[in-house]
Amino acid sequence: MTTKASWNPEQYLRFADERLRPVIDLIGRIAHPAPRRVVDLGCGAGNALPLLAARFPGATVAGVDGSAAMLKKAAGAGFPVQQADIAHWTPDEPVDVLFSNAALHWLEDHENLFPHLLGSLAPGGVLAVQMPAMHAAPLRAQQDAIAHSGAWAARLEGISSAPPILSAGAYYDLLRPRVNTLDLWFTEYLHVLHGADPVVQWAMGTSLRPYLDALDEEERPLFLREYEEAMRVAYPPRADGAVLLPFRRFFLVAAL
């Protein structure tokens, strides 16, 4: 099972430019003539909110997230925010554009979640979603492998990061009968990272959080040391010291 993680907006935003690239790509594919209500579900630190406001200048743009620390950062940009469990969130009134970037993959039972989200839309509304498709990549796979093999295995039993998302075909079969148009695609970004163990620093802002939260102060550095060694092998530095991180993401835009 997954566990709720403590989110650190500063750590997450260390790679703000790289994390914004899929946001920009997804926003650019939303075709709605004049939305009134735009909601970023799982808005995190709120880095997508100004971009959504610029894309839809006539709309009220709001963020919803479960992390108080992330929402404090998001609210600083001047947008209305709501703290809620995004797995069970329902809007007070239908939404014209429901946007979610790198959040829904943390939730299980997508077979019921996505129809529920479609039910939150106004007539003609758009659901726009991006989720990492990295479960089999070393970045993610090594987290589980190290968690299950070290001295901390008993403590981390039942702890994992985000579950695998469904196949593209499964999302098509689930959504196509319910919508007028459906656009699905994958993009693999090649992030050029710098600094000491940058892949580890990347993961510490997202997928590594559940494991680190469950470890005590003595175990955490040892766990990180093993993960650092694995990431150096999987993502070796180039001749100039940069590290290349291929990161695959799944996108869908569904319109009623």
C-alpha cells in the first residue's frame, strides 16, 4: 500500500523548471473556449496556477491539495486554495477545466476515480491530466528494492511510493465511452541535472518521501547512501559532470 508523505515545497521546487515543462505542454492542449471555473487538483506548491490563469484570463483559478505546507506556498501567489483529500474531493459546483499534474498517480482505484472526476465537470468541460510513467525505471524501482532488502525492511513493510498507473489502453477503454473527445500521449523528457547526486535530490522531492518519512533519524542516512550508490550506477555523470534523467510521462485530455 502507499502511505501519505510529508511534502517539502522547497525540495520539490529545486527542479521547478524541469517540473514545469509537462505543465506547459498539458495546458497547451486544453481546448475550452471560455471556462469560468478552473481547478488544479493536487496543485502542490501552486507552480501551475499562474500559467492556468494566463491561459484562461476570464476564469477563476483555484488549487486543491492535501498538504498544508504545499498550500501555504501556493496561497502566496494570490490564488484561492482548499485543503482536501484529492481522492474524495467533489467541487461545490461543476468545473469547466479540471487540471491535474503529477498528482493522481498517487491514488489507487483509477477505474472509479476517473469517472468520478468526469462527473465533476460542467457540460463541455475538460479533464486534463499528467502522470509520471516511471514505475519500472531505476529511479522508482530501486526505492522498493532497497526498502525490502536492508536492515529497515521490517519498518518499511507495507510502505511504497505511488502505485503503477494503468496502461494507455485501459484509460482509453475507461474514458472513451464517457466523453466526446479523448487525446492520449506519452512524452519522455530528458532532464539535464547538475550538482551532487541530483537524481536523489529529485526523488527526495517526490517519490522517495514515503520511505524517508517512515525511517528513523539513524536509518535515513544509511537508506539514502544505498540509494545514492544505485542512482550513480543507473544514471552516471557525463564527462562534464551533468546527469541525464530520462523521465516518461503520460498525458490525457478528455472533453465532454
